[in-house]
Amino acid sequence: MPVSRNKLPLAFVPETIPSLVIVGRPNVGKSTLFNRLTGTRRSIVTKEPGITRDRIYGTADWRGHSFEIVDTGGIIPDDKALLPQEILRQAHVAIKKAALLLLVVDSQAGITPLDEELARLLRNTGKPFFIAVNKVDSPLQEANAATFRQLSPDVFPIAAEHGTGVDDLLDAAIARLYTSSETAPQARLGAAQEEERESVEIAIIGRPNVGKSTLLNHLAGEERSIVSPVPGTTMDTVDTEVTRDGHTYRFVDTAGIRRKGKTNLVAEKLSVVMARRGLERADVALLVVDSEQGVTQGDAQIASYAEESGRSVIIVMNKWDLATEAARKAAARHQDSAAKSKFGPDRKAPDWESPDRKSKSNELDKGRLLTDYEALVRGKLKFLSYAPILFLSAKTGDRTQKIFSLIDQVAAARRRRIATPELNRWLKEDVDLQRGTTPKSRPVRIYYITQAKTSPPTFLLFTNQKAPLHFSFERFLENQLRAKFDFTGTPVRFVQRLRKRGERPARAAGARS
């Protein structure tokens, strides 16, 4: 029986919708079941164990009732390594907020000591929990599920990959979560959908280990993503909804994007694909760069993904505290070497140099450093000249709150629509087309301009040119447009059309969407 689902890519659905949390040891099919219940492919599914690490949120709708589905990483309670302990902590956060717990086990492996330990952990929470016995691919294998009744009386044989038995599981979940008199879930779902339409979706992108998850945790005010010094800790895309000053922001923490030759595991390759998908459904991209390392070729490649996809971009130079400290030490070394060359290696600076003068010479001009560093970043990312740059430290929280105002500004610019009369008045009065025309080429005439769409702003030009406009002319026109209208952080597109002889410019108004 097919599962009817309402696909809402919400990070946190409203608290009035009950939460069903999926737990279990590694590689028993939790992510497959999550994808089945939510009707999405949000969680990465491979044969490699331990791929899901953060909490992944989705929404399911069954028989007119809605509830939140939470996928957690494979739990190994006694493993003291950093990642397993962080996965366990993330699972505890989800369990604490759960209305119903679902322990997923493998029918083919039978009851393992780890299954017994997890069942005991869930029982001690005092919350209701079901056992989903996965990988029951035929009725003959249903007998294997009976042995798990010693862990809980509520046992459901399922095949998450094919959907067998999932309907019985959902019926039981609804009976436990809702009373027959409740009719409000659909109304709440409608409110959630309305909220979704008004929110801004932001993808946090960048190379592995540049501080994307640390930044997300600071913006969300809680540890939503696991942070570790191991590059590539985040595999899935993690959605987090933040409300601030009446505005709703949905952040998508993506996996670090590596070059194709650097990805070995199947899960790593899938995580890069899903990171690209997360970028494509966003309005704004936060390109996170390690300030201590500077802009690398990998950063430039990821930036080009964002620009080509038409996303608005904010360049976030993270770890600025480490960069300034490294610059201060470098300046001190340079000063010491200069003093030795001036006064000799065995002599100190003369006494006439006062302590105040020495301390001032050791001080780092942070304003000048920031200006010089910004120029370096602009030089490496020339194609993102329209993107604002923000220097911050996600670890200390310094300057991170400035992100919200920048997102508001960039999102507004992305949705900005300029009236056709105002555009043509600007074209006639402010733009000297001769300045942008390439020497020895046919002079370009633009008879009419109108904005075809927003997100990103796209303008339709009616010209005397059959051949595509030269890129230098488009760049000139874009610079003139940005000087007049605020399109901070958002790319601008031009679509050219040849105006036929005798055609009236007013007909172009029909091209607007």
C-alpha cells in the first residue's frame, strides 16, 4: 500500500507536530526507512556503515495526520572515540524531544548485544518505543521478527527498501500519537507551508573543515551539526530553521565539497552530489573560506558552482582570529629580523627606543590588514565582485551576528523588481552605450529593456545585434545597472533579442513573467 506523504523540507516543523525519532546501531537501514517515510532522498544510503552522523529532519503525512521524522546516526554507546560519542550526544538531543521512539534492527542478524543495550536505553527514557524489524523481504522471514518481542511487545516486520509493512507501522504510530478527536494537524501543516514560503533558504558551502558546521551551530544557538577536527565529518545535508526578529531563515549545512579525484568512498561522492543539490534549492549561499589558508583553487571552484547556479553569494572568511594572530606573529618576526640587520645579531635595540614606541611598533594594524586581505580575496574571486565579504570567527562568535543583516540585504536584492519605465529612463539618461562598445565593432543600440524575472534578476534587451553581445559590453552594462540599483550579492543575467524592423518596443512588455 503506497504511503501518502506531504513533502515538506522543513528543518524543524512546529512543536505541535509530534516527533518520531529513528534510532539503532549502524547499518540496519535507518536512513532507508527515513527516506521511505518522508518520501525524499535526504539521507545518504550506502553499504558503508556510520554515514549518518547528524540529526536529519523531515515530515511525513499519513491518513491526514502529520508528524516529524528524525534520522539519527548509528549508536555505539560504549565507543569512546570522538565521532561515536558526538553521534550518541546528537541522538540523545533528539530522543529528549521525541514523542515516539523507533528502534530499527536487522532481522537477518538477529538480536545482538548492541540491540539489547539500545532497547534498555530507550526503555529507561520512559517514552513509548516500537521496534521495526527491517530486511524482512518475504512472508517466510516474518518469523524472524518474533524473537525481538523479548525487547518490546510492539514489533513490526518491515522492508524499508520496498515499503512492505510500513503502513502497519504508521497506523500504530498514529494510534499512539493522536486521539481520534484530533483534527488540527492539517491546519498546522498549512501554517507550516505558509511559513516555508516566507522563509529564506541559505546553503552553507565550502571545502571540508573550513568551519561550516561550527558556523551553523553558532547561528542556530545549539549544536545541530557534529564538529570535529576530522575533515569530512558532515556527510548529509543538515537543515536548521532559525527565527530572528520576525524573519525565518532555513540554513542548509552541506558536506565539504572536494575535487572529484579526492573522493574515495561512495558516501563521499554522494555527499558532494547532495551538497550541490542543497545549493541549488537555496536562495543565498554562504561561501565559507578558511582565512588562515586563504582562497584556494578548491574555494574558487565551489564559488563558481554558486555563481553558475544563479544563487546569491556572501563570502564568509572564517577563522579570522587565527589569521590575525598569524599575521601578528609574522609581523613580529619581520620586525626582529629587521632589527638584527640594523643593529647586529648580538645587539639589542638602543635605549633611545622607548617602551611605548616598541609596543606601538608591535601592534598590528587590523584595519589595514582587513583592507589588504579583502583585496586579495577580490583578486582570487573576480567573478564574484558583487558578493559582500564578511570576516568572522565562528568558533568565538566574533562578528557572526552580522550575517543576518547581510542575508536580509542580499535576499531583498535577489527579489527586487525594477519597473519597466524606470529601467528605460535609466537607459536613456544615465548609460552611454558608446563607452561600452568594443572599438571597430558595430555600435550597440538597446531600444528597450524590461525585467523578465527575479531570483536572480534577469533583464530582456531588445537590440540591433543578431550576434550575442560581447562579454565586455555585458560587464559594462551590469556595472552601470549595479551603480544605479542595489543588487548586492546577487548575480544579474541579460537575455538579448533582436528587434525586428518596424516592431514597436511596447510589444516587449508581453515578455515579462
